[in-house]
Amino acid sequence: MRKTEIKQSERRRAPRIAVDLPVGIVVAGKVRRCRLVNVSEGGVLIGGTHGIAVGATISVTITGIGPVEGRVIRVTDERVAIQFPRIIAISPILR
């Protein structure tokens, strides 16, 4: 790796925590039930999704936190990475 390159993990705003929780998302007005794979104060990785494009705006409802709107920044197989525009408190779901 060149010195000018930055590892993906070093660019993250907050560390990720692995979880396996049910979550609801709203995409283009449609409600879907999915699984929360990991969470950080800056975003989430959600599994059990398909047909969602990078750049889409998604509302994620996380038990204990409530609805949070974010933008899809990465799509792989049946997972989407969603970045939040602001830092959220994740401590309610880690108890």
C-alpha cells in the first residue's frame, strides 16, 4: 500500500459493531423487513435486501433508536451499506 492510500477502516467515522437484529426500512415508499448486520454511529449494514441502488435514500427503523434516514453508499449481493448524515447514539441497542 502506498503512503498516500488510506485503508477503508481508517476512513470510517466510527467503529462498527456486529449485531443480528430485525429492522424495518422504507425505500421509495415501500416498507421492507430486513436484518441489521452491523451498526456504528455513522451508519449500518443491512442484509436481506435486493433491488436497492447506490444513492437511494432509505429510512431505517431500529428498535430502541427509532427511524433514521440515510443514503445507500454500497450494495453487495443482498446487503446495503447506509451512511447517516449525522452521528446517532447506538447505546440503546447494545444493552
